[in-house]
Amino acid sequence: MFEIRVITDPADADRVTAALSATFDTGPARQYPTRDGQRTRIYVTADHRAAPEPLPAPEAAYALAPSILSEMRWVTNTLATAECFTALERDYYLRKAALLDRIALMDEPAPPFGDATEAAEAAAVFLLDTDRDHLAGHIVERADRDPRGYLRQQYALHADCVCDDFGEGPCYLHPEH
């Protein structure tokens, strides 16, 4: 852990604090005027940002996923039963993107990649754009480099239960649901 002191123009204080937070794990910034009152002193306790955990492999992310046909049924049924011009829940976009990613994975053993890969990439970017305002800057940068990796990470976090509720009966993985 270390202390950072920056002396800057008061108009730049928020931008400097945000840049430090994006680069390091920081505590709260403390701001004081300089002795001459013309500039601002910023003190921040910081530490190196821990290396991010690797994004899950598709096999791990989709280990508990329902079958592709079951997910197709869920996605199409959700869309078909929604009112026209209705904004759908994030869950729909997550599951749709994961479905397209799983289909693309079957099409991707070697280049050239086809339309399935393009559709999977576009759906992953759409999910990321949906989440973007709620994410820290360093997470957005990483997700921008690998949108499908971000999708898999989000799906793995969500996968505690993605039980299909359209007549397949109780979930054997999560009987309490």
C-alpha cells in the first residue's frame, strides 16, 4: 500500500481522482487547497490492482446450462409473449447471447468463422452495452477486448439456476426452485 499526492488545478481534481481509481485500488480521496489557494492537493491511499481472474472457458461457463433447444424455446417464447416495443429484462439478453455463443462455438473449430460467430459477437456486445453504465472502467476495458468472455463470465455468475419453466418439470439441480 502507498500514498499518492497530486497537486492540480481544482477543475481537474475529479478527473485526476477518477484516473487514479481506474489504475489502482484506492481509498477515498482527500482534497485540500494549497497554501496559496490556487490549486488543490489530493491525497489517496492506493494499492496495486490485483490481477483479474481469468474469464471462464465455455465449458465451465455453460456447465449447468440447459440444452440449446431448451434455451431456444425459452428465448423465442419470451420474445413472442412480450408486448411490442417492450424493453426486455437483462436476463433475456444474457440468455440469448449465451445461446448464440454456444451455437457459434459449434461452428468455430477453425477459421473462417461464419454468421453464427458474428451474431454471437454482436449479442455479447449488446449485453456489454446494457451493463456498461454499471461497470468500473477497468472491467469495461477488459470486456471491450473480449465481449464473449465477458458474456461467459456473466452467464457463469447467473448460472446458479437457469431452470426452464416451460413444462420440463422441477429442476433436479435446484429442487428448492
